[in-house]
Amino acid sequence: MDNQLLRAVLIGVGVLLFLILRLRIQAFISLLIASIVVGLIAGMEPSQIIISMQNGMGRTLGFVATVVGLGAMFGAILEHTGGAQSIAEFTLSKMGIKRAPLAMALSGFVIAIPVFFDVAFIILTPIIYALQRRTGKSLLLYAIPLLAGLAITHTFIPPTPGPVAVADVMGVGLDKVILVGALAGVPTLIICGLMFGKFIAGKIHIEAPAVSKTEVSTGSDLPPVGLILFIVITPILLIVFSTSISSGLLDLPETSGFAQTMKLLGHPFTALIISNLMAWYLLGRRQGLDKEQLFEITTKSMAPAGTIILLTGAGGVFKQILIDSAAGNMLSEAVQDTGVPLIFFAFGTAALVRIIQGSATVAMLTAAGIISPLVGAELGEFEVACIVISIASGASILSHVNDSGFWLVGQYLGMNEKQTAMSWTIMTTLLALTGLATAWVLSMVVAA
């Protein structure tokens, strides 16, 4: 093992964490500085470091920037027009008050596909407030399943930004990540959402705050749930159908006009453009919003998307420096020597960064940059997709006081730090461990 390369990686990660934690420098510039440090210590020429940084940024953002930008606009229209409330109200009405925890879990699972986690949670908190007031049970009975549904989809299933970015850095198709993420999401939702939610609600009784003017709209002013589901699921179905043609799963000649058309429509770019246009017209114009309002809604959505896009690009830079400096090969040999399966090493790397500095996005991208050079040609796409989910799982673990989500959940549910740690922090840890276990089992089944 090359001690110089090992020092380069360790010092680079140390510099990254020092800049973020101690100096409070934004993660984007911190990742770029850490990349330069790794390159210099590894012995790269300064000119080659700059070229690697340009290549890493460009190759990563060519795909991710488009998908994240389109997804942000789509989610903003859905959020503004009441689509999230529509899904939650419909699910609750069909399942009844006794199955309200399951209804909230499923609502969160679907809503987080197009809408950012924190936005979706804020939109839906009045619904769980109303449930608590009606039943008198602990607010956590409904909040934990909702949070679990939102967190699982936001973490595991494209086109949400995290798994999209990691999948691109790891070089695996979104269809495989969607499949593995959905399979891992089901047992995770049951364990950390429904089972743990019921358990912790029996231990901690939280009541909803007094009725305020921020209660969500209900009833006839919400868009039809069928329309919402149709618009949300359309891009996913197009992507899966296109991939089925390319992989030969569907017996269609790839050169036929129909196959070529479906491959174009099913590319993530085109599929999300179609869903945006559907949302713009069906949820916007037909629901009474004028063109200027829609323009303002979609323009404002670019602000949070820009942060994720830049962080993703910086993660791609870090990855490229590891590859070009040969540090990636050194890490691969070191992992092989330890005998630790790559899927567990990926989880541990993401978990360590997450616990130390708090941001799930930074943890995902840092881990993906470190792990991607270690993925050998012998691994199939499905197995790499399992590694993507293991990284996403590790980046979700043990949300505590250095994570903004910890304070967001505690504030909206009216909990102190101890109660938030006993509920939200443990839930995120169960989510991470169950996601890892499921991804590992799936990878073993494929490898067998």
C-alpha cells in the first residue's frame, strides 16, 4: 500500500471536516479545497489537478444538474397547488382513522418523490396535528410513519436529488436504483415507520399545538388525487419502460421507430420535462394559476436546487481526484485486504461523515467519491445499485444536533432535545440499518 496516497486521502477528509465543522465554510468550497489537498499530497502536477477538477465537475453535472433542476420545478408546482395534501387526504379517507399511521406512511412515501423532504413535512404537519386532536393519542403515532415515508423515498428512490447524484457518481442506471430503493423501502417503512412509531408513541406523549391559521386546505379546493398520482408516476413509468427496451427485457427491436421514440421519451431528461409540462398545465393553468404565477413558482424552486447541484459537482471533483491520483486503486486494495465487503465499507464511510458533520447530502457525495473508484467491472449494475442504497442508508444514520433536520422535526412536533433524540434520531438509525440489511440481502441474492 502506498503510504503517500493513504496520507493524501486521510488528510483530505480531515481537511474537509475541519473546514465544515470548525471554520463553518460552505460544503461546496470545502469539497473543492479538500480535492486540491488530496491531489497535492498525492503528488499530482498542479495543472493536472485543475484538469481533473474540471473533468469531475463537468461529467457529474451534465446529468445531475438537469435532473435536479427539472425535479425541483416539478415539486414546486405540486407543492403550491396542494397536490401533497390531496394525496394525504385521499389515503386517509380510504384507510380510516384506525389505519391513519399507515395512511401517513404511504402518503409520505409517494409525496417525497417530487417534493423535498423538509417542504413536504411542513406541508403535511397540519394533517397529523388534526389526527392527534381527534384521537387524543400521541402525535408521534402519526408523525413517525410520515417522517419515515418521507425520509425513505427522499433517501432511496430517484428522481429525488440524493440517490440521483450518488447513482451518477457510481455510474449506475436510475432504473436499477429505483428498483432496489423500492424493495429496500418496504421493510424499512414497516420497521422504522409503523412498528417504531407505535412503540415510541406509547413511551412519549406529544400533543399538537393549538389550532392556528396555517391549517391545510381540505376538500373540494384540492386537485383530484388521481391526477396527482398520474403526473407523479408518469416519469418513473417512462424511465422504467425505456430501460426495459434497452436491456432486452421487452422483446422489441431497438432499431424500430417505436423503440427509439420510447427511449427518447423515457430518458430522465425527457420524462421529467413531460411531467413538468403536465404539472404546468393540469395543476397550474387549469386550476386557475396564471403564467406569471407559475413562472415565479418555478423560478424560486431553483434556489435550493442550485445548492444541491453545486454540492454534487464538488463531490464529482473529489471522485475524479481520487481516480486520477491513483488513490482510488490504493483504497480498493486496502479494502480487499481487510476482507470487509464493499457494501459495508460504503455504508460505514457515509455513516462516519454523516455523524461527524451532519449533512446527509455531503455524506452521500463524499462516500460516493471515495467508493466509486473501488467498484470493479465484475459487479453488475444491480449490485452497484445495492451499494448506492447502502451509501444512502449510511448518510441517513443518527440524525442529531448537527443536522438541521433534527431541529426542524423537534420544532414542528413540539419536542425538546431528549424527546427528539429518542424518537427522530432512533428512527433515522433504524432506517439506516434496515436499509443496509435489505440492500445486502438483495446483493447476496443476485450474486448467488
